[in-house]
Amino acid sequence: MKAKKAKKKITGRDKAEFLWGWLFILPTMAGLIILNIIPIFQTIYQSFFKTGAFGRGYVFVGLDNYKRLFADTAVWQALLNTLKYAVIEVPFSIAIAIVLAVMLNQKMRGRSIYRMIYFMPMVCAPAAVAMVWRWLYNSEFGLLNHMLNAIGLPKVNWVSDPKIAIVSVAVVGIWSVIGYNMVLFLAGLQEIPKDYYEAAEIDGANAVTQFFKITLPLISPTMFFVVITRVIASLQVFDSIFMMIDQSSPALPKTQSLVYLFYRYAFVENNKGYGSTIIVLLLAIIMIITVFQMKAQKKWVHYN
């Protein structure tokens, strides 16, 4: 006869660990459900309605908001603007942060001070950052144009020229997030064993070869996390555009993002149903891009 497997007796210690484990994760789960999951379903539900006359109640319109969405040129221009911003902000912020992290991971005087200086923009309020940069970009009195005039170059309409305004806004995004990315990469760099670099030096590998053959592959999990989070954040850009671009600016149609368009429809025009439809579109785009990134990471992320 086969011996019956004895059931593991659950002790009081096991019950206490189970209970305390759930108690520790309960606040996070509650916040996730209340602040993220429930609003997602509410937004999807609201996208099938429109605001009634004089803002009274909601009227069910079925797929009318989605039909309007696909025919709305402003939405697709805003999507193009959002993608442009992401394409500029994400690669440059990551590349610069990696270089800074490698430099500040070396032994040098004042290393902690430099780290603090680079991280400071991250702790500043986005509205304050946008206002400071708006003054720097000012076409008449801004510091940047003052420097251009000093060397004999003409002034540039940094935030009112439709051709370059989105680039100007993306530069602010890059400057703001470099410090945060740098700290994450520093954490990844400090997990790399020094033995790898010592062995590479013995084999005659220079600093550049070590960077591409050792550093980048071993921090690829950290880089993957940064890429995922930065892409999602960049597609939700709003505050810098709202603070830096005037509503009367000719550059607004070429800079407003999907979130900015959602704000305009939902809170300025009080059409929350159509605004929710725009957010559903953004959610779908983020999900598609994230799934693609999850599939692609198998080819370039190296887990030890």
C-alpha cells in the first residue's frame, strides 16, 4: 500500500505570518483598487455616455463617442504629438542618465553632492519647473535668447513656433527626469560584481569595451524597468504642456497631448463622456506598447 502523505500541520506561527503578510500588503492593495482599478472601469463605463443639457446628468449614447473619436483630427494630431514627445524624451533621458550614473559610480570627490544636484529636479513641483523653463524660453527676455543675441544669433520662439515647441517641452521633460533615472541605474551598477571588470582589464578590454560588454548587459533588467515606466509616464504628459504653452499660442495644436485634450474636453467643455473616450484610447495604446515591450525584452534583457 502506498503510504498516505501526512498533511502538514498549520501552526500558530504560520497563521500569524499569513495574517501579518496580508496586513502589510492590504494598504497597497486598497490604494491600487481604489485609485487605479475602479477609476479605469468607471472611465470605460463613462465613455458610453455624454453630458446632458446644461451639465445635468448623463445620456447613454452607445458607441457615438468612439465614432466621433475616429473622425476627430484633433485627437490624432494629439496622439502624434504625444508619440513625438515620447520618442524624444525617453531615449535621451535614459542615455544621459546611464552616462551620468557610470560617471558618478566612480570614486571621486563630492560624489554625493553631484548625485544630489542631479536628483533635485525630480523633487521639485512640475508646475514650478515648467514656469522656470517658460521664463528661460521667453522670446523677448529669456536667458536662452539673451545668450543667442550675445553671440550674434537671432532669437528663437522656443514655445510659440509650431515646428520646435514640442522639442522644447521634451527638453524640460528630459531635464526633470534624468536624476530619477540616474538613481535607478546607480542601484543597478552597484549590484555588478567588481570581478567582471578586473577580469576584463586582465584580458586587455578598455573602458568602452567594458561598458558595452559588461555594464549594459548586466544593467539591462534595470534599463527595462526604466524604459517601461518612462514610456508610460511620457505618454501621459500634461503639466509641462499646460504650464508652458498658452491657449492662444499657434503652437498649441502641435504640442497638446492626449491627456491635455482630455482635460480640455472633460473639464473645460464639460464633456466628460468624450474625454473618457480619449483616455480609453490612451489606455489601449499604453497596453499595446507595454505588451510589445514585454515580448521584446526577451531578446535584450539578461537576467542573472
